[in-house]
Amino acid sequence: MKAKAVVQMMTPKREEGTIASHMESVLRKLGEDTDREGLLRTPERSEKALKFLTSGYDVNLQDIVNGALFQVKHDEMVIVKDIEFYSLCEHHMLPFFGKVHVAYLPNEKVIGLSKIPRIVDAFARRLQVQERLTQDVAQAIGEITKPRGVGVIIEARHFCMMMRGVEKQESSTVTSAMLGAFRSQRATREEFLSLVRHNSLSR
Ligand SMILES: [Zn+2]
């Protein structure tokens, strides 16, 4: 007969120095009783969540692209709008989230469209500031496709603004990065802006 697993409500043994063991200390410092039922596995869940939310550091861009670069003759603007993202602000380790709009002017090469959201995730799943995330995505698209220009706009809301201190729940922050033709040619920039303009988090 197989032994039945006994479910016991007790604090799991934690290896010292793990994120989970530190999270247990944090909870105690916050005045919590880490032996109460709801918190028993919280340090482990928290560790797992934090590792996932920072898993972008381990991502290799070439692995994402994985050969999905295609020769093209056209040179019309490629635009992927409304890419959802979730990141953690590096100042408070609280979420910020919103939408990314990516556009580029191909120079003989285009990247598979599904790869662009994955590139966004790779940089969003780190401790970030919105401005750097915007630049990181633009630089990556630039390095991979060697286009004539790249434009990236991010509209985001920050929990550190919404939940604490100033409590500006309705405010959103918009950042942009314009490289190559998107920087030097007003018409290109405006084409991109007009294509994303009607998008808004407050919609
Ligand atoms: Zn913050």
C-alpha cells in the first residue's frame, strides 16, 4: 500500500540565503506572522514571481530571433501597435505596465512580427525605468534588422505613482525613442505618431 502524503500546515524549511528566506525576514519586519496559513508558502511564491519578473536578463536576443529574419524588397514602415507589457520599476520594485508601439523602416530585412513582443518582454522582465526600456527595445530592433530607422513609444502607468505618495491614479507616462530616419525625417516620425495617436490607456 502506498503511503498517503500527509499535508501539514507548518513553516517549510528554508535554506538560508535564498530569496525565499529573505522574503520571510521581510514579512516579519513588516510585522506579519509568517506562520499563519495564508503566508506559509508566500516566501516561495514571492521568490518564484520575482525570478520570473526578472527572467529577461537571461534572454539572448539571437535565440529569440532564431533565424526569423526575411529579405524583402519593400521599404514601407512596419508597425506593431499595442504590445502589452509588464515591468518592475527599479526604484521601488513595483510594477509599471502599459503598451509599446514599435515601428521601423526596413532596409532589405524584416523580422518575424511575433518576435517583436518577445523582444519587448525580454527587456520588460528586468528592473527597469520606462525611459531605458524604450531605448532598449529601439536599440534591439535596430541591431537585429539594421533598418533605416526605428521608432518606439511606450505609454505606461506606474504603481509607485498610483498606489503611494502622490496617488495619481489617472496619470500615464509617455516615452519615445526615435532612431535614424525617425529622428531625422519629420514626415516619417509623423506617420508613426499619427498611426499610434488614437491609442490611449484612458480609452
Ligand atoms: Zn517607481
